[in-house]
Amino acid sequence: MSEKVNVLIADDEQGFAESLSDILSEKGYFTTVVHSGEEALNKIKEQSFDIVLMDIKMPVMNGVETFKKIKEIRPDSVVILMTAYSEDEVIREALHEKPYCLINKPLDVDKVIQTIEASRRQGVLIMIVDDDPNMSESLKDILEDNRYKVALAKTGEEAIAVVLEKSMDVVFVDMKLPVLNGLETYLALKKINPKITAIMMTAYRQEMKDLISQALHKSAYTCLYKPFNPEKVVELVKEIEAKRKNS
């Protein structure tokens, strides 16, 4: 393993959690173990984890409730839910929240490791910067359905704060943002991470014409004009991903 992968294991069965931690540690992963949803949230607030393995059925705050709160704190977290139960309602609720996947106990450890590695291979981190929540959530849902990790920002300032904490690969930036416009936001992100790939977006083709031209001149990848087919974003990300692999 070329880099240390941080894994948070959240399960109230202490023997199971420690056993899983030992196995993953032997495979080269760095593990942290907690035994409740509240403990998991405290750890998530303290640091970023590459993978969260979390049991659905925990006391006080179950795994699904914890997962919802994790998404609020760190939207790009990769969460794998675990369960030994088969209640349809619980499973439906869990899947509705769109975890990376749900795996059944008793665990097939090889399968768990394959799942972790598969989540790591989907390595493109994406951020959507748009003050229109409907647009952001729509794009986020489509990208997450395709197993990409997505963060949201409503302003240029929020986007800068995210990139200072975690390096993003692809950003979708609306041109008409409050305070910092899309061009200013893109240039600030590019200064922090020169390798970032930006796709500009706008519903104001003529009004934003000059700013779009400047962004493209400064190596923005392309500009999407609203309204556009949301599926187009998946095509663009796959195109960028392929180019990165071949470069």
C-alpha cells in the first residue's frame, strides 16, 4: 500500500470491532475504533478519515443516524455500513442515505478489503460551488450515484476553506457567486492547488462572456451553460479522470 489509509471502525460489539481493527492493521491500514455513534462523530470532527466502517444497529444513535450527521460534517466521507440484521425498513432507510455500500455480517474480510480498495480507486474528489441549492444537490446526487465523493460550497470563500483542508481534483464553479465571482474563486483555488481542474457553469451566457473567456484562458476545462443535462457532468468527470490516468 503506497499511502497510509485511515479507517474509522464504529461498532458497539467491542470484540468484533477490535478483531476487525487487528486484521486491517495487519494489512497496512491505520485504524481507530469507537463503540457508539456519538464517539464516531467526535472523531470525525477531530480528523478526516478515508473510510468509515459503521454498524447500523448501535444504541442511542444508530449507524444510519450517525451517517446522516457525518455527511453534514464531512460530506465527502466514504461510509460503508455493516449489518447482521435483515429488517427491510432499516435496510431501506440505510440505502436511502446513499452510503458507499452496505455489507452483511459475518464479514468476509477479503471482500471488505476489496471494497475499501475499490472506494480508494474512485479517487477523483469533486466539489460543486454554487449558491443554488437545488442545482448543487441535483449534481451531487448524480455524481454520488456514480460513486464519486462530492463536497458542496455555496460561496467562493467556502470553496477556498474546503480546498485548504482537503485537496480537490475537479470543481464545478458557478460564475455568478456572491462576493467572489466564479472567476475569482477559480483563480484562488488554482493558486492553492495548481493541478485542480475547473468546469465553469452559468445561466448568463452574455453577461458572463468576458469572465468565462478569462477563465478558459487561465486553463479552466470548459464551461457548461444552464440549463444543461446533469448527466453531462458525469461524462466530463470520466473524461477528466481518463486524461489524468494517461498523463
